[in-house]
Amino acid sequence: MATKIRLQRHGKKGKPFYYIVVADSRSPRDGKFIERLGSYNPNTNPATIELNFDSAVKWVSTGATPTDTAKAILSYKGVLYANHLNGGVRKGALTQEQADAKLAAWLEGKETQIQAKKDGLASSKEATKKAAFEAETKKKEAMAAAIAAKNTPPAEEPAAEEEATEEVATEASAADEEAPAAE
């Protein structure tokens, strides 16, 4: 019997959630399966993958062929690399301890990459939030200034009265200077 490792879709429309299963290649997508290996949730950032590592390695080593998406998930979690290292152990190129050490180092490096992505997403989210808050504060200050300008009495009227008073005073002084000259 030909077995495949594939995704079985669940969840509502627009919010998919997948089970990673081992099934007969002739069974329908959401039909009968042999074993459930884990789950995959692409709705989160980064995507959440839960996988029974040992069982997945066992199925890959016995010949279950993964679909393209399942292969990408298994590669991401290190199942295919573990199968590769186990092949080296079977051939005598590596000892089991060396293979375990290489796998542990690879998994640790992968975990640091995932954590770096999570930290980067959190910091960018915080920066976006901070920028939005600053923009909102500037807009609020501008609106407050506009309201204050609207509610204060116009300052130009007293200045206009002062100019009018100055013009009258200059005309009066000019008239006073002309009057003694005429006498």
C-alpha cells in the first residue's frame, strides 16, 4: 500500500487549520487516515507547527512520500535532516552520537532563527504602535491649537484701532505745524 504524508484541512472558510496525517494515497483529502502526526496553523505569524518528531521520522524512513507542502513542513522541523543522518548511521559513515549532535546543533540554530523572527515581529509591531501614537499626539495638538485660535477673540481689532489713533495723531500734529506758519 502506497502511503503519503499530507495535510488534512479543517477550520472555517478563510481560516484554515491542517492536520498532518499519514494516509493511503487512494483515500480522499479529508477521508480516512492511518496516523495523525501533528497539526499546522498558517493563521499565526510565524506559522504554528506541532509535530510528533519520532513518528514522522519513522514514517519517512519506511517510505511514506510527503506532498510538497508536507515536505516543506517536515524539512522546516528537521524530520528530513534526521532521516538523512539516520541513513548515514545505517551506512556506517556516522555514529549515532555524531548524528544526534549534528541534529541538536541544527535544531538549536533553527530555534534561534524562529526566535529572531518573533522578536523582529514584536519590535516592528511596537515601532508601528509608537509611530501611530506620535502621529495621533501631533494631530491632537494641532486640533487643540486650531480650537484655541478659534475661541480666542481676534487680536487684530486693537491693532487696527491703534493704527487709526496714530493716523489721527499724525494728522493733528501736521495740522498744528501748518497753522502757525499761516498766521
